[in-house]
Amino acid sequence: MSDTLFNQLLSVIINNSDMKKTEIIKLINKNQSKHRGILPEVEVLILARTLDIEITSFITKIEDRIIEKASRGIS
């Protein structure tokens, strides 16, 4: 797995749940279609939180990513 923020978060969920990677990706894609415009990294955080998986160490990185995307004018 590459070292992108998304993949780091994905690994945390895989390692701390009984879900397979394909299940997680499918759920993230489904949620993204409902929450249009939300970054995939945010969807992963939402899923982790729903599964009661500790993700607080990623909050600052996600905030930085949101600010980066917003400053470019990309949703």
C-alpha cells in the first residue's frame, strides 16, 4: 500500500476491524455519493469513527488536507 493519507487511514480501519479492504472501499464510495464534495480522507475518518476506531492522530493531517484543497479552489 502506498503511503498516502487515505491509504494510511484505510490501513488503520483494516487492522482494527473485521472488514476487508473491498468492503471498506465500497462503503466509502457509497457514502461519498451521499455526501457530495467531501474528501475521501474525511469519509474514511467518518467510517473509522462509526466503527469506534481511534483516529485522532490523523485529525491535524486531514485539516491540513482540507485547507490545501480549499486554497486551490478544488472541492
